[in-house]
Amino acid sequence: MKHNENILKKHMISAKTAVISFGEALLGIVFSHTEFGSIAPFGVAYSSVSSVFGAVGAILGYIINGQDIFRYCIATAVNCAARIFLWKIVPLPNEFKAFLFTMWAFLAAGISGIFVVENSFEANCLFIVGGIAGGVSAFILSVASESLEGKKRFTAAVRFVFICICVSAALSGIYGLGPLFRHTASVGAFFLLCCICGKFSIFISVTHASLTGLFLFITDTALFPVLCAITVGAILAGILRSFGKYPVILAFIASASLVTIVSNGKVGIFEILPDVVFAGILYAIAPSAVIKKITDAVSSGINNGVRKKPIKRKAKFALHKKASETLGYVCDGCKKKILCWVRDYSETADVFNRIKSAQKSGKEPTIPEHFKNKCEKYPEIVASLIKEEPYDTVLYADSASASTPKKGESICGDTCTSFISEDGKQVYVIADGMGTGANAGQQSFRISTLLKKLLAQGFDRNDALKIVNETLLKSSDETVMGIDIAILNEKTGLCEFVKAGAAPSFVLRSGEVYEIGASTLPIGILEDVSSGKSKCMLKDGDVIIMISDGYISNDGEWLKTILSSVNTATYDPVCLASFINEEAKNTGLSEKDDISLIVIYLRQTKKTNRPNT
């Protein structure tokens, strides 16, 4: 049964890939028919931002078009080859690579035309100069493509205009396919405008309408009435959009009629009206989900990502009410306040959280010595934060970590760290750098430090992962990272595991071993962060084992066997971490990869003591 499901899943993936490839080929055919006078640069330009299938479609489109077949096919093939073999080598932003590759392609095709095709020298030179238009088209297509994927490296105005240009070029290409497709292009133009005018302001609607009409007019000057009807209709629809769908449709019908009246009957209303009516019917019956997808695509170029939730930072000192009071009457009178609460905010907030967390566990807070030496009012801070509270039972976490670098390396590529978040929760992190050795160790240390800073300052864990992911995507060395996070609320016993490309964790309870966590892609690969999240309630005597992926290179079943045989009562965290680490080395795991783990013991304790100041 499971085998059949895997086969079905594989075929579904193949079918999806086939549909995407077919769609790219169709777009290639369409863009190859987008002409500006005697040049058709969009097909060549599209091959710089699409797969091989898009390039094949563009070549087929130029053959169907029959205009200057040799040079355009050569340019498309050269551009596609440059994308395949040089894309990762050239150290430039994607849009500039697309621009340069397309220019090179036109240059190569122009030179080939001199020796192979009977074109004049001047004609080939003009073709090469036309490569500038191709390069600009490729630049626009690249920016628009990345905007639709969620990348926002240009201003909202630039992204919006470029998306509109690409849509208009596609409609112009459909129109250029021949008489059978001209009404399709006209209907598509009016339908898209109905969707956009029903959602956005007059300015946005008219901008898109003007660009669409202009492209159609450049393709065929006989389409001037369509340009007028589209622009006037967008203005009327923008005014009437608050009244619903049907006024938007009537606005375009009225604009077609108005164009006929203004032209004194030179433009027959029946040249445009059937297309407008059919587009209006499509708009009226179209599901809201379809219209939303269209408007979302446009909005990706307007407002920096309508669909993404903004990163919200929690209020400072959410852990306890007395912290703000302490900042008020203790820190306000200190000349070092701006250093502690601005430059070194992360460290200071972590110290405050440690003091309050230590109060509930009856332990002395672990505060860095350099902070005690730097802060002249440290005793006053501790005294003001801690107050006598009724005894209650809470969980206390005691942890230890152990790491071993891969054989032959002196530095482990994994980084283990723990700290207290701003809301008082214990946070444990294993950052698994790409590869092994010093370079991986530097990567993992840098990312774990960034993650600690974000969580300590009150960022939501999902937003923190997004920031880390964006940092990795922007890095020049194409870094990917496995991140394993455990967030423990000692007051309630609730523990949340967040994993991105990380190995599963284990909870030991009464001799049983429970595996927690699903496999996901590491961060730094995709634009969107895909993290596996699990929650569980822990109690007195539970032990959490967090591991790097080096522990599961040999399937990981050996680890479950060892954990199930361990009597946790005879170990403390340090001893258990050392024992598991030695067993992993004896198994030969350190010969293949870095190995790291964190062991967390949970115990119930009474809050009977106050930490010493």
C-alpha cells in the first residue's frame, strides 16, 4: 500500500513538473510574438529567466512567426546556454545577469548573421543594437518574476510597473499569434482590468490600463480604439468600484460606447463591445479565489507583500512588571544606561530574564562576570527585581551539551547554545552549519548568535527564523543551515520544538523513548521558511535529547536502543551528554560528520530560596 502511494506521489510530482514546463513553453511562444516594429526581443529575453522549455517555446514561436528565424533562434539558444552554464558563475544580481546575457545573445546572433544569412552589414548591426531592447526586456522580466516570487529588492513603483509591462507584453504576444487569438487578447485585457479596477485605486488601474493599451497599440495601430476604451473604462471603473462588480463591467461597456460617440461613428461599437461583454461575463462568474490570485500577483508589486504578516516585536520586559519599574528608578540615574539598553540591549535583557527565572527555581542566576563588573548597580537591580512570593511547584531545567568535530577537523561545525527569552522561557538551539570544520563552525556560530539576539529581544520565533533565512539567502557563499530549537516554559511544562532541516529530538520518560519532530528543508534554500513544529507537555523526571544530523547518518536506530536502556536517575546532564557522545564516536559517526547534542533534565523544585546578590 505504501509502495503504491509513493508511486502515485512520484507521478503527481512528474505531472506537476510537466504542466509547469508546458506553461513555460507556451509563454515562450507568446513572448516571441511580442513585436515592436521590426524587432521582437521579448522571446529572447524570456529565455534568460525561464528553463530550457521556455527557450524551446520561444524558438518554436519565432519559427511560427517566420520573421528573421535564424538570428532570433540563435540568440535564444545562446541566451539559454548562458543561463545554464554561466548563471551561477557571474557575480551579479539576477536582473543584471539577464540583461548582460541577452545583450551577448543578440551580439552572437548578429555576428552569426553576417557569415550565414544574406543580410546586409547594416541590418546585422541594427540587430545587434536591438539587443539593448532585448537586455532591457530581460531586466524587466527578471524583476517582475522575482517580485511574483516574493522578492522585494526594488521599490514598489518599479515592481508594479514592471509587472504591468510583462502582462501587457504577453497580451500583445497573444494578439500577434494571428486573427484567431486577437479576440482572446482583447478579452484577456478587459478581464484583467476588471479584476484590477475592482480591487485597486484609480491611479493603479489607469496605470495598468495605459500600459496594456499602449502595448496593443504598438503591436497594431488599428487598435487605437481599444487603447481609448481601456483607459476611459479604467477611469470610470475606478470611480464606480465601491458599488460592486457590475458597475465595473458597465464602466467598460460605457467606455466602448463613448469611444464610438466621440469618433463620430468612425469606430464601430461592435468592434469592441463583444469582447468587453464576454470579459464582463467572465469577471461576473469568476470565483473570488481566482480574482484574488490575480490581484495578489499585482499587489506583490505594490505594497511590499500584502500576504505577508509584518514582523511584530513584543513589548520590552514582557516577562515581569517590575522590570520596567527597575529601569525607571535604578537605571535612569546611571550614566551607562544608553550603553546597556541601546548598544547592549540583548545582553542586558537576557540578564534581567535570568534573574527573574532564577527566582522561581531557587537557584542563583548565572550572570557573566563582565556584566557584574560593568554594572555598578547590579545589587540594586537584583534586589528590586526579586520579591518574596508564595511557594509553588515549578519545573527546573538543568542542561549540558557535548560536541565532537568530524575526524580530521579541529573545530566542530555545529554550535549549541542556551539562553532565556524575553518572556522567561528557556531556549535551546543547535545550529548545524553546512559542511564541517572551521567554516561551518563560523556559519553556525554567527546564525545562533543572531537567533539568540532576536529571541532575547522579543521577536516571535517564526519571524526570527524568517530574518535568519533572509540573512542566509543574501549571503554570498550560498549558506544553508539546519536549525533545531526547543522552547521550554518551566511554569507550565509546555515545550515547543521548531525544526528546519534538523534531526528529530527525543523525550525519555519512565524508560520509554518518544521521538519528536518532522524533517523539513534547511533554511537558506527557499524564500519561504518551512519549519516543522511540535509541542508536548513535560513533567518531573523527563529528559530531552536534542541532536545534530550527524547522529542519524547511520539510521539513528542505535541511538534509540541506547536511550531506552539508560537509567536517567544514575546520570546528571553532563555525564549523560558525555556518555552518548562517546557512544556515537565508538559507532564511527564522527568519521562522517560533526556530532553535537544537548541533554536537558527536568526536575520539580520548591521556590524556597532567593538568589544571592
